[in-house]
Amino acid sequence: MSFKTLLLATASVVAISSGAMAADLPSKKGAAAAPLPVFTWTGFYVGASVGTVSSMTDYSSADYGSWEKSSTQGSGALAGLGAGYNYQYGNVVVGLEGDYSFATAKSGFGDSNYVAGESKLTGFGTLRARFGFALDRTLVYATGGLAIANLQSKTVLYNDDADCRSAFKKASFGWTAGAGVEHALSNNVTLKIEALYADFGKKSVLNSDNCGCTTSFKNTAAVARVGLNYKF
């Protein structure tokens, strides 16, 4: 075999081997073209939250004794559970959420005219619509709907004839509105920060002991909380 023939045969083998090795290598073009998973806010979720609640009460009495109006504000903690559903269309997200929290807010007053009052908020719940705008994994939203609170309020006017007392203890319904920001830490876990204001209206109670007047209680609340949700 001549040197020229041997050289041609060797070059052919090298060329064939190089082509085979190149065929076995992964395609960079194919790897780059693989689509990344897209996050969506659509779906059901459950979660828990903790925060603070400020409870405000306006007291007013109708034509008895030496006092007419007073206001108090107290604060406490709250913690609870919630669940909801979101639907995303483009960057717009709409949803419905319900939650309930146990609370420890308490306020009261007393003055030199021998009048005292006290209010407690021991539970706070909502059923709200949410409307937001999604920036990929961050959702900015406004929210509003129904609110319910377990409220206890009472006053007493000490005088020479009798202690005129008024009190109520029951679930009170009202409305709530607020806003929040929620961020997806993963495809299933989200972290939210939320602020709400709630108004439970005015309740009028006839004083005991035939004092001949009524006392009105107007209750509002402000909530600030953080929460973690798990999205299915």
C-alpha cells in the first residue's frame, strides 16, 4: 500500500469519527429553545395570617346625666386562617377570599363625672372580592366586601339613684375595604402584606334600671397583617 493511499484512508476514518462524535453531542440550539414554566395566579389557595388590630369605639348617650359623647381606641393581636380563589387573565387578577381571626383588642374610658365604658373585639372575619394587577410573581391588589366582628361594649353611669348600665355582646356585621401586595416565593407558596379598614355601624341599647335613655356604640377597626398562602 502506498503512502498516499494510507494517508487518504486515515483522513477518511478521522472524518467519519468526528462526524459521529458531533452527532452525539447535545444541541445548544434545542436547549435554548426549551420554554421556561410560566407562573400563574389562577387557582385555589389556603393560608394563615398574623397581625395587629386597632379597635375604635364612639359612645354617645341621649339626654341623661352629665355626659354625651366619648371615644376610645385600643389595640391587640390577631391570628387566623383563610381560603380563596384567583383567576388571572393577562395581567389582571380577580378573586374571592374569606378569612376569620381571633383577636385581643380592648379599649375603655372613665372620667370625673363617674362615667365608664369598655369595648372588646375578640373575633374578626371577612368575605371579600379582590382585584389586582400581576407583575409576574408580584400581585398588587385592592379588596373589599363584608366584615363580621365579635364585639362586646358596655357603659355605666354612677349616680345617687341607680347605676345606669348599657351593654351588648354579639356578632356585628359591616363592611371592609383595603389593599395589599402578594409575592410568590415559589410556584405554590406566596407571602402577602395587607391592610384593611372595617366599619360595623352604630348600635343603640336601652339603659337598664329605668334610667330613661339609650346609649349608642359605633365600632370600627383597622387591621395590618402578614400571611402565607399555599396555592394548589
